[in-house]
Amino acid sequence: MFAGFPPEALKFLRSLARNNRREWFQPRKEIFETKVKAPMTELVEAINAELVRFAPDHITDPKKAVYRIYRDTRFSADKTPYKTHFAAIFPRRGFERHSSAGFYFHISPTAVAVAMGAYMPGPQDLFAIRTWLAEHHREFNAASKALGKIMGELQGDSLARSPKGFDPTHPAGDLIRRKAWFFASNLPPETAESPKLLSEIVKRFRAAAPVIAILNAPLDRASRRASADGL
């Protein structure tokens, strides 16, 4: 069981938001390591223990699941060095972090954010998912409706018109036009300090498992074909 983050965790992230510079962070790095990063690792391990039951292919080593606190500022006008939230992701085994549909959450001073879906598929994966949904839209809509009861509506930007190669009158046109398929919702920030945090995240991940499996089905198929072609 995970007892929740200590109060020092949110306090640290709130202070970091006000003092986002290396001169402030470095003298307090031990607080980050012990009060934020270490509990996050424990939480990821606890989530992994639950994923065994409903999404075993998404069990992820905490070292790979937990994002770095350091921002990549190379191509950003915002040069603040640190993120003001701390996050973890659970992709499909055998895929990179953002190339499959997966599960995600982060802790911040303003919310505990929980999300799941295919957020940034590349061109090939985008085509594969659209093609799959054209044939399996009823299954996807049923799973999405069930998930929507606790996560809200399906999200993701859409094209104004059907992409090339797809029938603009297809009954799943709204799904096919999308460039991403995901759900996201926020819990109060104080949830991070509660023993209920684990169960609240897992409840949403469990409800999302059928949706994630549908979105990953075409990617799994493409991966198997690529492996076979390489033999």
C-alpha cells in the first residue's frame, strides 16, 4: 500500500513554482530526492503491482516510468530549468514512451492529473489507429462510453476534413478525423497526500484498460509484422 506523499512534497513543488532557478533548487535537492522522487518511485511500484491484474503489458520500471524534473529548454522560449509537476507514464511494453497508447499521471501544486490514451502518435501509428478504428469503432465507442463515466469526454484535436484515403461519410468519421485519442481529468491536489491516491489512480487506469487495448491493437499488429519481416 502507498500511504500518500508527505506534506513536504507539495510544499516543495509550490516553492519551486515561485523559485524556478538552479540557485534555489540545488541546496534543496535532497528534499526533492527524499520527499518527492522517492515516494513517486514507491507509488509507481504500487501501481505496477495493480497493473498485473488488468494491464500487465504496461508494467514499467520506475526508472523509465518517472519523468525527469529537468525541462528541455533547447527549443523553448521559456528557459526555466525545472518542471513544476512530477509525472510518470506506463506505455505498452516494447514501445517508446509516447509511441503507444498508455497510462499517465502527475502531481502538481494545483492538481493530481490522470490521463490515458494515444496522445502523440507518429504518422504511421496515426494511420494504423485510424484504419483500425474504421473497422472497430463500435467496440471503441462502447469502451469509451464506459470510461467517460469517470473520466469525462474523449479528447484530442481533430482535422477539419477526413484524412486522405478515408471515406468522408464513414460512420466513424469523428474518430477517424482525430489526431489523438485520450481522456484526462484532475483530482484535488490534496489527494496526493492521501492514502486514497493509489486507489483513485488505479480505478481510472483499470476503467481505461479496454480503451488502451483497442488503441494498441493495430500497433501491436504492425510491430509483429515488422519483426516477422526482419527474420
